[in-house]
Amino acid sequence: MRELQRPGSPLGGALAAMQRSYGALSIKGRLLLLAGILFLPCVGLIAYVIVSMAQSADASIRRGLSYAAQTISGAVDAELRRYVTLAEVLGKSPDLGADDLKEFEAEARRVGAVSGEGWIIVSDASGRLLLNTLAPAGKPLGARTPEGLRSQQRAFVSGQPSISDIFTGPNSGEWVATVDVPVFKDGKPFRCLSIAMPAANYTRLLAQQQLPADWLVGIMDGQGRYVSRIPKNATSTGQIASAGWRATARAEGIAEFPSIEGDRVINANARPQLSDWTVGVGIKQGAFAQAISSTVQTATVAATTICALALLLAAGIGRSIARPLESIAVKSTNPGEAAPSDPPEVRALNARLAAAEKAQAESAAILQENFGMLAKARDDASRTAEQLKLAAKYGRLGTFIWDGQSGTSHWSDEIEELYGLKPGTFPGTYDDWLALVHPEDQAHADRDNQQALITGQLDSEWRVPLPDGSIRWIEARARMLPREGDGDLRMIGVNIDVTAAKEADRKRELLVHELAHRVKNSLAVVQSLAHQLLPRHDAKVRDFTSRLHALATVHSSLAENDWQGADLSALIESQVAPFAGAPEQLAVSGPTILVPVELTTQLALVIHEMACNASKYGALTTPSGRVEVTWSLGPDALHMRWQESGGPPAKEPPVLGFGSRLMTRTVRHLQRTFAESGLTCQFELPWLETRHNGVVGPLSEAN
């Protein structure tokens, strides 16, 4: 090495020339040279970041496809479970066990099992059709289709409900699938109860998911036929799916294959638990590549802009540093001694430094004393910070400070851990924080934070997806600090991990739903026992089972509203509908009211008894009869009016029955008018007392 640097060697001469050239550079020139050297690795780093963003966008879209497939699969299971539950309840009907298909059909229509969303099919063990509520009266029913018969045989073999593949219904002429529930008698196959589900139901279900317009969503049955598909559903239902999808249907995850239109697609599969169907969510490769390309282009433009701004900023800083030094060089008369490679400005500055050395020595003693005082203050602050850090760690909370001038936030290590980040990696901007929030919570989280700038207080919560796939609930509390003079806005607050509390709430709701399900099953068992053990044609038995059905209807309404109460209009319609021959026989009018849980059962039984009485003696005994129910809400009571018309003249009952006793113990200010035009009944229910002090007037008769 020493030989290479000798004056006579070529390398030594080159190094000497470079040293002379460098020595002639001013500070401005050296700063520009430094900026250029530092810019080269930045270009490589930016290229790496752009590639990483492209890979991240690819992974994000694939995760989105898988998440959407799992979500739609859960929705399909929920729709199937609704039909399965209804079929299982109807399968336990005593009328079906006694082969009384006429009574069974009437019972099915009363509970709403026959509607535009499905119809009832009953067949024997061999597949011969005994009942089809969609078939015209008198039309021969024939036998089940091959798809329906295969599903029926699976149900009898397994003893469990079975979901068929889709087929064209002989009577409806549309694509349908069936839920088949086996019915055994004396341990042997007796009947198969089926509910036909139009494939259009699942088209509506897919349309409700609100997925991106360029995504393809489909449901395929076990034979590889489309149950539903968006878009192009009208031409796809019943069509054989693409060979690629059929080949990968049994494997959940991401696969690539040509669609039935010939387009190359990236597809994610998910399989519902209750059927042999497959849910697929895909995107064309062209749209997939365009989404990634858009991300890369945006990042490239942003990186280029940032680099240009950085170079301009470096040039500006270089000029700002060089300008004062040039001024010093001009004013200095004794530049002092310096190395030949030093720039002229530095050689002039050395003279100034010699004069400042003496002042520096005098200041050192003062600084040393101040440093001692600062060290003591630092130790005190360190102990306090350590105590706060320990409390934050074990309390699962982190702190942040938001600076209104820069629009950035400073996070503690604990808050970064709550969001699944490594300490010191949070960039600090508002958009960076919002990107960490769960996509479904970003809108309300952004709204609450913007509102906090107006109110000065933040009280919100949102979910955060963690790198391991889990979800963490965050509760945020913050307040705006008061301004000092013309100071900038600042907000200080905490983020708290409330995942455990949310999980406890979820388990509580699960237990409530399970209890509701068990109570509903118990009511069904009691109704079944009443049918089997009590005389079927006894009027009191029919009234008893009718009241059980009323209670079951109320229970279903409360369960659907998550035990928050029942809509008054829907409650009245559900209790009167079984007794009305046509919907136009009932008219309701009044404000929208949510009846409290503790009042729902009592009010339902009152309406049920009045509707039952109208079907026996009043307006509902004739097709032209009509019942009008109106209500209004006062300061402390719910005012209700029941008006019958178009039926026989109303007569006061000679004997006080159960319904009359129930009403006198439940309502207050009861007024009944028995006129030629029909019965008019007015009464009140305590409202504020019910909501705050419990139910007024115990129902000893009902209990």
C-alpha cells in the first residue's frame, strides 16, 4: 500500500490530484457532493420499498378474497340453518306423525313455513310425493327428482338433515335446492319433510355483500353446478362451473384457473359447514394486476417527488450553511493556520476559534455546575417515567401526544405494542394510524377523532388487526390541552386494550342466545306434549296450544331483536295473523314504538286473547269483518284502542273468562263497549313505571 502511494506511482499521483481538487472545493461544493453521495443508496432503498409495496398489495388482495369467501360462507350457513331449524320443528309435528297431511299443511301455513321464500314437500321413504304446497290442487304429484331423492336417502342413512344439489323444480319451473329432514316411526324411515329453497334466495344474499364491482362471487353445489353467481347470475344458475374451479373446490385457499368465460382468475374457496357446497370469490388477473400496478405507480410518483424535494432542500441547506461562512471569511483579517486541504472559509474561521477558546474555558465551569443540576433533575424524571411505564405495561395501556402544527403523533412503546408494532416504528402521521385500524371501523374512528377536534374530548373504540391474524379492541380517551398564548393545538390521551372485556361481552351474548334457543325448544316440546297427551278436539286444549304458540312467537321476536324489546306494530300483527282470514282484515296505526322486554309478553297475551275472542264471537268470524288497532304514547302510559266492525253484534259475555281476567289484572282504565257495529275496547299500559320500576300488576293467571 505504501508503494502505491509513493509520488512516482500512478495511483499516488491520482490521489494527490484528487486531494488538490477536493481542497479547492468550497463548503457549498462539498455539501452538494455529500448530498449526491447520500442520494445513491436512497434510490436503492426507494426501489426496495416500491417492490415491497407491490408484494404487500398482492398479499392484501389475496387476504381480502379469502376473508370475503369465509364471510359469505358464514352467511350461506346462516341461511341454510334458518331453513334447517324450521324443518326440524315442523318434523316434530304430531299431525305429520299421524299422517294427517291436511292438518299438517294448515299448521305449516300458520307458522309461516309456506311463503315466497320456500314451500313444503312431504314424501314417503321410497321418494313418492305425498304433499307439495306449491302444486295445484288435484294435480298428480309423482316422485321426487333424482337430486332430491339422493339427498333424502342421505338424510335417512345419517339420521341428520341433508342439503340437496340444485335442480329444476317440476312445479315451480325454477332452480331450487331442498333441506331434507328424516322422520322415523318405530325406528324405521317413515316420511321425509323437505323445504324447497329457490336459488334466487342466494342471489339476493350475494347481492347484499357489497363487494367490489370487479370481483366474481359464486356458490357451487356438490355436482359442480352454479347455485348462484354474481355477475351474470341469470345465465349461470344451473350451469356447470369451470373445470378449474371444480378441480380445486375441495381445497380451501387461493387457486388460479380460467373462468367459464375464459378469463384467467385468482379465486379463494370456502366451504359452508351444513352442505356440500363451495363458495368462491375471485378477481380477474387483469384487474388484479391493474390494482397492484396502480399502487406501484402511486409509490413511484411519490418517491420521485420526495427525491426531487430532498435534493432541492439539500441545495438550499448547503447555501444557508455556506453563506455565513463566506461572510466570516471576508471579515477575518487573520485567517490563522489550517491544513492545505481545508476550504478557505474554514481557514478564516480558525482565527475566530482561537479567540473563542478562552471564553469557552471560562464557561466550562459554569456549564459543569449546570450539568450537575440537570443530571439530578434527569434522574428524578427517569424514576417518574419508569413508574409510569410500569403502570402502562401492566395496565395494558399506552399514551400519545398529538401535535396540531405538524399533524403528527408521538406514541409510547406500549401503544405501539397494542397495535402490533415494534417500538419506534410508528411513522406518526394520521393516515398511518388510520391504516392500522380495522377497515370496518375506519369510518367511525375517523369521524370520532375529527369530532374531538371540535369538542376537545375523545371517547371512542375500534378494532385493530394484528400481524398474527387476531383482533384487538382499543378504547381511546383523550382531551385537548389548553392553548398557551398563540401556541398550537395539542392533544394528550391513552389507548387501552379492552379485548378481554369485549370477549366477555361476546360470551355473555352467546349464553343469552343459547338460553333463548333452549326456551324456544322447551315451548315446542310442551306444545308437542299437549298435542299428544290431551284431547285434540277439546276447545280448551286448542286455546292452550294457541297461547303456547303466542308465547313462542313473542319469544322469537325478542330473540331476533337481541332481547332489546319488540316492535309494537309487528307484535300486534304476529298475534292477530293466525286468526285473520286475510291481511286486510287487520289495520294498525300509531307511532313506531319498541315495547320493553318486561312488557312484551303481557301485551302479546292481551292482544292474543282479544284476537281469539274476535275469531270466535266477533269481527274475525266473517270474511268481511275488520279489526283496527290504534295507539299513542303519553307521558306515563301507552294508550291503545281495539275497534271491531263488519261482524256480528257484540254481546257482553255472561261468564268472566280467562281473557277478561287477564286484561283486568294487566291493563288499567279498561273500557269495553258492546255495540251493534262491534266491540270497542280501550285501555292503558303503565309505561315509565314499567321501564324504571319493574312490571306493574303480576299476572297470576298467566303464571
